[in-house]
Amino acid sequence: MGSRTTRLARRCAIALFWLPLAAGAEPPGAGDANAPEPIPQSVLLGFLADTTVFTLLDARSPEEYAIGHLYGAENVPHDRVDEHAARLPAARSAPIVVYCKTGKRAAALKAALEARGYDNVRVLAPAQMFWSDTVPMFNCGVPEPSAGPAERLLGGTDSSK
């Protein structure tokens, strides 16, 4: 297996550890009207294979980022956008995905970026992340909200719906 394939497999294997979803538990943020719309699983997998799919920004503090961050992410703290403007894409229409642990700082960073004229910014839904202590990883097992619990875990579709 190539190194890119190995990295992809390693990062997506985390979905196997989120077993409560297979038992029918709701993912974090489920039922919350303010929760961000999940990013399609294929887009996240595309980023893991080739980080040019979108710019990934970590809205947490530099200290939190240094402890651990998602593969390919740049640190742009939600309250220090001007200091980190060089990490932002030049094109205001470039796709950007922002994240933090709960979604609150990511939402604040999204608002700050939109105030700067960026018009293609999304927040990574907390249900699409897995945290091992302080180290985040993509939870590639929560693809589309219409999938059943086991299918969300395994990435398939629920044909009974």
C-alpha cells in the first residue's frame, strides 16, 4: 500500500472506535438546530488523500494546536485572525473548513472570515470529529445525516429509508 493510502486508512480507522453510533446512539450535536450541516464524507476523504480540496483551519489557541491538530490544518485562532492572515487563501471564494472542539470558536472564526469577504466557509460538525484526549481526528464514519446508525459508522447507506 502506498503512503497516501496508508495515511488515509489510518485516519479513517478511527470510525471503528466510535462504536456507540453502531448501537444507535445519536452523534454529538444531533438534534441541535444550530449544529452545522455535516460535510460529505467523500469531501473529508478527498482532503485526507489530497489536502488541496479545501483549506482546513483550526480555530483553537496556538497551545491547543501544538498539542495536537487535524492532519493538514493551519492554526488561525478565532480571536487573532489579523495576526494569521498570511495563512488564509488569497481567493475569497476558496473553500475553507474550520473546526474546534465544540464548534463555538469555529463559528466565531467563520463569522470573522465572512466579515473579511470569504464566502465559502463551513464549520466541521463536532460529530465528524473524534477526540482522543486533546488530539482531534476526522470521524470518517459519520457521512450523511440520512444514513442509519450502523451505516454512519461503516460509511454505507440505509436502504430501508
